Amino acid sequence: MIFVEHETVKLSEIVLKWCPDMLPFLKQNELNCWIVLRDGMNILEPEDAMEIIQQSIYEHQKAGCIH
């Protein structure tokens, strides 16, 4: 049996670690959203971090368009 440890972090933690220059461009509600990482922060690669950030922005924008 393979045990996979999940880690839940705020998007702000990911941004601060891998893309701190993007911090001023993200809204507070985006930064406060919770992200579940299947293998935790230690294994997260920079390109994966960028994909998570982009997807989170997209999801928040999409949610803002639904009334």
C-alpha cells in the first residue's frame, strides 16, 4: 500500500514561495483560497506552482461571472 500525504495550504503560501513577484496582482480572496496538494509543498515544482496559481485565478474569475 502506498501512502500519499496530502497537504492543505493557502494559495498565498505557494505564491510567496515560488512567485512572490505575482503577489501584488492577486486579490485577497484568491490568496486566501485553500489548495490541497497531493504530495505536499516539498515536492511541488515551480511550473506546477505556476499552473496552480493560474488555475486558481481562472476559477475565481469564472465564479465572478456567474450571477
